[in-house]
Amino acid sequence: FLNAISIINSKYKDPNLSIKSVCEEVGISQTVFRNLFSKNYKKPPVVYITELKLEHARNLIANGKSIEAAAYESGFSDPKYFARVLKKHLGCTPSALKNYGK
């Protein structure tokens, strides 16, 4: 389980990262992993990964990266999808986030 968490923390910027690939890499079933993860982190692993990506993107935008570049560098394959996820999780648009950092 801890190896799977380590993989997620090191590969969350990979747009092809999946729970399935992480579980296969460490040899644990997806069901067992999801149950252990939810028990320990009080959220599903996909939410955790999304939060990691959003935090990374927020830091990049705050340091002057364009919204599009921050989206791609954080593991989102589409800036429009990134904007929707950002709005849902943080309650603001990418441009508002960028202006807040100024």
C-alpha cells in the first residue's frame, strides 16, 4: 500500500496515471487499494490525485506560468477540463487564480 502511495506522489503529473496501473505495479488489487486508501485518507484515490494536480498547477500559475502550460505540466491533458476541475474543487476560474497571485 505504501509503495502505491509513493508511486502516486511521484507520478501524479503523468496524464496516463491510473489506479489500475499503480495497483499492477505494486501487485495489489484495485479493490483492496481503494478500500485501504479511503480508510486512511478519508477520500477516494482519484480525488487525492486531482488535489495533487491542482495544487501543483496553482503553484505554477502563482509563479507566472500560463494557465495552459500549468494545466499540461500538472498532468491535465486538456486546459478546458482543467478549468472545469479547478472551478469545481477551488471555486474559481484559472484566470481568477492567476489574477489573485498578482
